[in-house]
Amino acid sequence: MFWRRISLFLLLGCFLGVQTSGAWADSIKIGFVDLDRALRELPEAQAGAATLNHLIASKEKEIESKQQQIVAFQNNLERDFPKLDNSQRQQREAQLQSMIAELQKLRRSAQDEINVQRNQILSNIQARLVRVVSRLGKQGHYTLILNDKSVLYVNGAIDLTQQVVAAMEKSPGAGAK
């Protein structure tokens, strides 16, 4: 994250420095994509959110049902507790603890399934978004396309990575610290 921000600032600094030379200033074209808005407005993101909401609702229903079973069992145990001998009490308390452990396992499993589904939906959308932004960047002759957190597209002609690496390698004592 730190290096991403540093590289963004260095890149923007290079652009600001380059803009003072008139020929380059005319050829620089920077775009911005609001990813949050795109994700809200994309039909496939909306469909994915609906699928995810349906999954969440079904998991919540399953968990609620299990919780109600536990509450009913616990109420019966409290009601019958004075009538039970020690071994019956221990058996029913162990059964209650087992039910609670199953509920916790069900919650974790549901959360994992929801996370996998969410990540799959987002991954598919993000992969498509990267392809579309790259295509638009090339077609629109953009130099740089940003979002609020990172660079989405960079025209290869302005990539200074190799020059920076070479300069760093030539800089004496940089690695000796």
C-alpha cells in the first residue's frame, strides 16, 4: 500500500513536471473511474448483490431456526432440571453444549460460504472491469486512468519503472543501510 501511494505521487509529480514542457502537456490525458459508483450501477453487480442477499437470507433463516431449537431445548432443560437425576442433567447439559457448538459451526460455515460467493462475484466483475478500463484507455488514448485508491491503467510509453530500477542500482550505498 505504501509503495503504491509513493509510486502514484511520483507518477503525478512526473506529470506535473512534464506539463511545463508544452508539447507533452497537450498529449497528457488523465481519466478517473469511481469504482463504488460503477459497482452500484453495473447490472451484473446488482445481480450479484441480489444473489448474495438471497444466500444471506437463507443462511440467516437456517441459523435462526437452529437458535430457536436451542432456546426451546434450554427452556425444557430448565423446566425439567429439578426432576432430573445427576446423570440425566449432565447428559442434557452436554447435549445443549453440543447444540451450541453446532450453531457456532453453522455460523462460521455460513460466513465462509458468503465470503466465497462475494469474492467470486467481485473477482469476476473486477477482472472484466480491468479489461474494459484497459480497452477504453487504449482506445481513448489516455495516459493514465485512476480511481480513488490506485492507478487502473497506464500507457506503457510513460512507464518509468526500468529507469527508476537502473538509477537505484547505480546509486551508491542505497542497499547498504
